[in-house]
Amino acid sequence: MSKPHQPQPAKLVSGLLFRDFEIRNRVLEALSDQFGPLDFLSEAQPFTYTTYYDREMGEGLHRQLCSFAELARPETLADIKLFTNRLESRFLLDGKRQVNIDPGLLSEERLVLATGKNYIHRIYLRDGIFADLTLIYQEGGYQPLPWTYPDYRDARLHFFLIGLRHKLIFQRRGRLPRHAA
């Protein structure tokens, strides 16, 4: 029989999709006010993986990844997504989003994103929020799954996530991970 235990806290990460850098700055400020200071912000990259968001958000989108210094309890993922949904709503223009915020929890084993959309591999959490198993850690890196979004398959993103995984291990254990971690 398995004995239930509390899961370890995870690294709160968020993917941002935006056109306007001023709105991005205001969103990062609001996220920091809610979740604590950032400890990582990738360079903004042109978002060229799909045109799915162009109708709502326009062309010339950028993707950026951030993470937060404070670790998050896994059971708070739905609360985090509900907050980011409200934040997206604060920046609506003519009923259209100006920013898309994809919060997730990075652990040593996986990256789980929060979403409001159901699908075969998503597990319902509560209040209309699902957990999307996006990447799993195997063979020294985060590996995509058949349903992983194209931008989360990108090798540059995986490079950042490995660095954040090492930071997570250090935060949890108070020591640097071994090379094979």
C-alpha cells in the first residue's frame, strides 16, 4: 500500500506571449507582486511556431519565459492559473487579449502547464482548470510528448528549463546538483 505524503514544491514558470513590450512589463510587475520576485527571464524571441494567436492578438508576437524565486506548492496550480486569467483580462483591448500567460510548475520529473481546455491527457484540477503534462524529464533532458505544443519542443526552451531544474534542486536541497542530476 502506498502511503500518501506531501509533494515537494516546484519551480513556478510562466510562458508569456505578447506584442507590446510595455504591456509585457506591466504583466511581469503584476506577476512579481503576486508570486514574488523573478529569478529568470529569457530573451524575448519571435513566436513563429503557429499563427493560431494572430487573429486575436495580431502578428509579430514574441514568446518569453520567466520563473520566480519562491517555490510553489503543486496544489496551488489552479489558483495560479485563475490569477493569470484575471490578469490577461485586465489587458483586454476590444475584447481581445494583449498577452497570453501560460503558468506551469517545473519539477525534477516534469513540466505541467495549467489550462482551461480539456483534452485526453489533461487532468481536471478544479474551477475549470486542467493540468497539462507537457514535458517529462528522461535521459538527461526534458522530453516532449505527442501533444506537446511546438514552442515547448524548442531546444532553446529546454536549455533554459535544464538550468531552472538545477536551480530547483539547489533550492530544495541547499546544494548544487551532481552532474548526472
